[in-house]
Amino acid sequence: MSTEFRKLLFEVSEALVTEELSALKFFSLDYVAKGTLEAIRDPKDLFEVLQERCMIGVGNLFFLKELLYRIHRIDLLTAHLGSSREEMERELQVPGRAQVSDYRQLLYGIAEDLTSENVQKVKFLLQGPLQKSKLQENASMLQVFLEMEINEIIKEDNLTMLKDILQGFRADLKKKIDAYEGKKREKYSREEVRYPVSVSVYPEEQGAKQYGEIYKMKNNPHGYCLIINNHIFKNRRHNREGTLQDGEAVKRVFKWLQFETVEYMDLEGKKIYDTVEEYSKKDHRNMDCFVCFIFSHGEKDKIKESDSSGHLEVDARPSTSIPDRADILIGMATVEDYLCYRSRRTGSVYIQSLCEMMELLCPQRVDLANILTEVNREVAKKDMEGFKQMPKITSTLLKLLIFEVPQ
């Protein structure tokens, strides 16, 4: 690393105060695990971590420029990075250029706009959902937002409680959240999936915005949605708390999408196999597709049955199986050799994100492969108590799979 670059980072870090460091850490949460950020007490340490994550470096200064712009340190932007407010505003208008998410920009803007009296009101109203120790007098609004995220009170696609809190005394900020949500919906509605073939073989689909052939989805029900959900194990320490919420979420979504949905609980190994085989032999001639979810502990190439033993605190590592025929899509909660995480209170990070995205994007005729890609992006951004999770898609689909939403 060049001496000049190190000097630049040193001079910028020396000019930052504690509140500004907190803001920079908040903006970096999509790229650095929460546990790592919590241990940082000096801007120089933050810059070291951002270099390790390849977010800043020699010849790669845009994220640093954006961070300084977001915290209104235009003086540092100008003096040390040769940029200006006007230049940053022009660059940030370029689609995909901004590295700080709209969600974090929104929360930071709200934190800036709240008066000290407002912050105390927010803390008072959160004394039920949050522990009192997390709402101390000196806790900043960004720290409160972070605790709300940790406890899943707010997240990028669900700001309902924050809106309810602000409605009573800062309706103007509630309207800011409404505008953010409207912009997010508009973004999804504008996005088009680009495929090399531009004409559908189905005349009734000619008006669709997507490019490429589309699988026929005209039957009711469209097919079976089979859920195998292992909750209770002989060793009670291995019980998968939160998995009932996953089952309910999947049943809600697929019943809405007109699937015949059935859930089997706590199956032993042979029974898992027999159940899947039973559904494979059913008459599917008047159906469009088949969906199967398996929720359990596991190891590479194995699923844990409900009489199993062994110490596991997280869910399955995926099998490396690749489908050997066309028209199959497999979505896995995590890539090989990594773990997937489940909240005992709200369910699996992956399944809950999947269900939320399907409810949001299916009405906008986004195909399943792109929905799963959006789920991958959402899950990869989350911080699971210092750990990260990266889902995986394996597909031999030949057409777009678009779920018909009942009118």
C-alpha cells in the first residue's frame, strides 16, 4: 500500500469525531458484520476493515467519498479526495453507483431529523419490544435502530412499527418512510427480466413485459406444495424452534398461489423418502408443477431425520446434487460448506425472505429465478450475529416460471 494512501486515511480519520464514526459504521453494515463493527473504536480501524473487504483501496476511493458525503463532511471530501458536493450528487444519480443502500440512507436521515425530545419518545415507546438496558439515556438513535434490526422489529422491507411510532408526533417522517416504500415498489414494477428470446410461445402472454418463453400455469390447483418439516428431535436440544413459523409462511404463500399445500411433521429417514416417492407417483397430468420444501438439520449430502443424534445448533449444509434433467430448479439456504441460520422466534432467515419476496414480486410477474436472486441478495446482506449466509440457486429451467396470482 502506498505511503500517500495511508497518509490520506490517517488524515481523514484524525478529523472524524465519535458520532461520525458511528454513522460510518452504520452505513457499512451491509458490507461488514455487526460484531466486527461493534469492536471498532477508531476510524483507522474501520478503514482497515473496509480495505480487507475491498471496499476502499488505492484507486478505489468511491465508497470513502460516498461515506464522507453522507455524513456531510464536504470539507474532507474536497481537501483530501479532490471531489465536491456537486460532483458526488452527479455520480450518485448514475443507477447502481451508490454503495449505501436506500434503506440505510432513510434511517440515517430520520435519525438526523429527530430532536432529543423525539428520541426520548421513541425510546419510551420501545420499552416493551426492546430491553430497557438497550435504551439508556446516552444511546443514540442509530444505536436504537441497530437494536431494532437485531430484534427484527424493523428491516428493509418492513418498517411498519417505526411508522406507527412516528405517526403520533412526527408524521412528516412517517411520510418519508411511505415515500421510500413507494419508490421501492415502483423500482420492482419497472424492472424487466432480459432474456435472449423476445417472444412467448403462448399468445395470451404476448403482453407480458418479460422476454422469453413462459411455462404454462393455467391449472387450479397448479400442483402440490409438499412441506417436510422436522421440528421435534429425540434429543430436545436439537429441536428446531422457529420452523413452525417457516411452515406457516410457506403454506400461506402457496395456498395464495393456488397450490394444494400439505405439511408433514417430524418424519424419520425412510418416511421422508417414502413421502417424496408417494407424491412423485401421483397423477400430475392436470397440474403445472411440483414444489417441495424440506426443513431439517443436516450435513453434506444428508438430511437429519427426527430420531437422529449429534450436536447441531444450526440448519443443514446443502447437498452438492445437480439436477440431471431439464425443468428443475433447486433453491438452497446456503452454499456448500457453510451454515444457515434460523431465529427461534421468527424462523429461517432464508425462508422468511423467500416468502416476503414472493408476496411482493409475484403480483408484478417477476419470474422465480429472479425472485430467488433477489432473496440471495437480501440474505447475503444480513448480519447473523457476526456471521453471513449465502444462498444458492441451481437451475435447468428452460423457460420463465411465473406464478399466476389470483385476481
